[in-house]
Amino acid sequence: MIVRSKTLLVVGFAFGVTGCAGQNTHDLLSKTTIAAPASDIAATHEIFVATTRQKAIKDPRQVFDGDRSPTTSYARVDVTVPKVHQVGAIERVKGSANSNPAKDFTAKDVTFYKDAPQFAKAVGADIAMRGDRALVFVHGFNNGFDDGIYRLTQIAHDTKYPGTPVLFSWASSGKTTGYIYDKESANAARDDLEATLRMLAKTRAKSIDIIAHSMGTWVTMEALRQLAITGDRDLGDKLGYVILASPDIDVDVFKKQMIRYGKPDKPFAILLSDDDRALKLSALISGDKPRVGDYGDAADLASYGVSVVDLTKTKGSDRLNHAKFADNPILVQLLGDRLRAPAGLASDEPAPAQLDNLGQGIGKAVGSVAEIVITTPFKVLTIATGG
């Protein structure tokens, strides 16, 4: 009976986790795009892509599907954002309906690069043009290629990131039943992310920032660990800030990863929430071991040189509380506000006023909450935000 009960819970997990994506289809391109006047478009974002997915053959509107590729492919997707866009939302059509750029995020053009050198030249030129910074986003479990494209577009748009957005899209199946498949795909993508980061480090970029969500944090930590093993953990001093949101990593494994990586020289933040039901179910599948994203001992994590932002008392928009970061990407901007100048990133204790402004800003961003708790290697700060 115990085995059967646990099996049923695991099945419930597979069908119940919807926090990382919400589409029933993963079409990126519409059959027909409705014409919209330029006055209805807020911006067009060029999203550069490195992916371990196979190019979609059965349904080319997906562009890349959930099958694994033995090699990395490269592309650029141009996405428009409507003026009616609300911060924290991704306005998009349901299913395979036609996209209206006046109302929806719309992918309008896709450019494919034949190999890594061609991609490196293109992304390098963009980095040089936009301010010598790159933002690498690594998506989580149950994400189609479209989910990653639109999420990074939203982050770049809402945070007004002053650099080049680069999506690293590993081969998630984009299915709620694909947890184990996704975990193996994440494992298979570690070398590819490492190679992508090294490629970006060879450009004129002065700062390469990383934002990873959910299972994507595993890929990220493994790539950083591998860089550390080779003696180049900071990418020649070009690694900027690292943000791990809702990390789906076994706590013990994360500690070993951090021991190998060493205490960070650059700001390194973890966003966690004790009410993340998706991660509690993930822990059940993984042998009842806590995940970093819902771990209750922030001081323990901070002892490894990271800053921990506890969002437990913030309001989430999904029933599993796994998408607080994804639904409030301005958190990333607020955490990075004091890090805006790449050369100024350091591990010294931040000034109290900076932490105070950071905490209050987070409170305003995520809505009415009781408090935000920020645990750094230096101190614990509780910020009352009212509500």
C-alpha cells in the first residue's frame, strides 16, 4: 500500500505540475499573423538562441521540438511585445490560433546559423552594439522552445536589460509527464551550456549574467562546476551575477557543487519559497530529500557564499507557487540594481541602505506581503513591506 500510494502521488505530480509552462501546444510561429499598426507595438526584441533540441520536422511552427540533439544548434528569434503588455505577464494566444501583435507576444522572424562560428560572430556584434553585456536565461521543467523564447523576451522587456538576451534551451519535452526525461535532458546539456558560456566570454562582453529557473538551475550549476574544475570559474572575470530561481536541486548535491565551485567572487543569489508545492513533489520523487528552492535553512545555504531571498510570504499566481519568479521577473532587475556596473560586482558586504532599498523594492514588485527575508553571508535582513 505504501508503494502504491507513493506511485499515485508521483503520477499526481506528473499531471499536476504546471508552474513552469501553461500552453497545450508549443507552436512558436502562427499560421498567419494578423497585421497590426506600429503604434500598437511596444518593442521588438532579438533573442539569440543556443539549443540542444532537434529542429522540429513534424510541426515546423514549433521551430525546435522536445527531442534531444547530439549537437548544439543556433538561431535568433525576433519577438514583438504589444503596448498593452502588463509587467509580469506573457500575453499570447491559446493553442494554434493566429497571433495578433497588437495584443500578443508574437514571434515574427527566425534566423538560423549554420554553425558556432557564424553564431558567435552575430551574437558578438550584437553584444558590442548593445553595451557589452549578455544575459543568459536557462528555462526549467515542462518548457517548450516557445516558453523559453517568450519568457526571456518578457524578462528583457520588463527589466529593460541593457544588453543582449541569449536563451539556452535544453531539450525539455514540454510535457507535464516528462519529469524524468527532462532531468536526463538537463544532464545531457551541461557541456553545451559550458561551451555557450565560453563562446560568449570570447566576445567583447564585459559581463555575462545568468538567470536560471527550476530544473534549469541544475544545468547551470553543473556548467559552473565544470568551469571551476578547469580553473576558469569566472569566465576570465566576465561572469556577472547569477540568479537561481526556485532551484530544483537536491540540497546535498548543491552543497557539493558549491564546494567544488568555491565561494563566489561575484554576487550569487537564490530565490526560494517554503510553499513551493512543485518542489515538494519533486523531493518526493527524488527520495524525500529537500530541494534548494524550498529549503528551510537559509543560513546554511548562505554559508556557501550566496545570498538567499526568501519569498515564502509573497503572493504567487499559480496554485503550486513554483512560478513566483517567472511571474514577477522584475525581481531579477531589483536584485541586480546594485550590480548594474559590471566592473563593480564584488563579494564585499553590501551597505545596509542598499539591502534596505532592495528589500523594499522586492516588496513593491511582488505585491502585498508581510515581509521579505534576505540572508547574506554577512547578515540577515527582514524587510516589512506592509499590506
